[in-house]
Amino acid sequence: MNPISIRYSLYLLAFTAAWILMEHFAGFNSTNLAVGEYTHNVAMILFWILIFFVVAAQRKQNEGALTFQQGFVTAFQFVLIYSIGFTLLIAFYSHFVNPGYYEAYKTFTLDKLNAQNATQKTIDAAMQEVDRIYNGSAISYFMMFSFSIMFGVALSVIAALAFIRKRA
């Protein structure tokens, strides 16, 4: 394992845990879900950005040179470590810190759709999606992990291509 990948993923996991706790104590995952639906994205956006920083750090460590393979492997290791850690953090949070999140989010989503005068078909589809993503099952966590990996791999390819540089 690349030390750069490990270091950046552990830093981001520490930030993510702190961010989730801040959201929790601010009520963004219980009483103020209207704000929480936006703040949830902060950790994921930072994850996507850091993929590029990880590859840049690898190139810097290589004294300005980087092959596609070096960049991709470094980024992929970062993506894998963070995705596993993030999934475990969310599972722990959902089951032990805030077990009422799923029900609160269902109610919030239903209230929002009713306020928009959504059709029953739209409401049913949205509630199925909420059930599929937030119900706390192993499948929902596997989906979260899979999507993190898929987007992470795509961005790893882009970052590795963007930072390729031959030795001078």
C-alpha cells in the first residue's frame, strides 16, 4: 500500500467522522434535514477533489515524473481505503449514533413531496428510492460502497491521465 494513499484516506476519514458528528449535533440529520440534504455532500465532494491531490502528491514524490499506472494505483488505493472506511462510518452512525435517521428522512422526503403536490406515482418512486438507499440493510451499504468505488475509479483514471509526466 502506498503511504500517500493511506495518509490522505485516513485524514479524510477523520474529517468525515468529525463532519458527520458536527452535522449530528447541529441537527442536520434529525431536526433540520432541509440543510442536511446539502451538507451531506461535503465529504463526498472533498473525496472527489482529493483524488487529484493524491495523484499530484505521488507525482511530487516521484520528483515530477508519473506514469499512468503509478497515478492510477495510488488513486485507486486511496479510493478503496476511503470507500471502505466511509461505508463503515455511515453504518456505525446509522445503527448506533442516530438509528432514527432512516425514519426521519422518510418523513422529511414525504413532507417535501406533499408540499410540492407531487403525484402518487412520483411519491411512490421517491419512497422506494429512500427505502433502497437509507434502510440500513447490507445491500444499501454495498450500493453506497459500489457507487463510491465507481465514481472514484472514473476520477482516478482522469487524475492519472491529467498528471502523467515523463522524466526530464
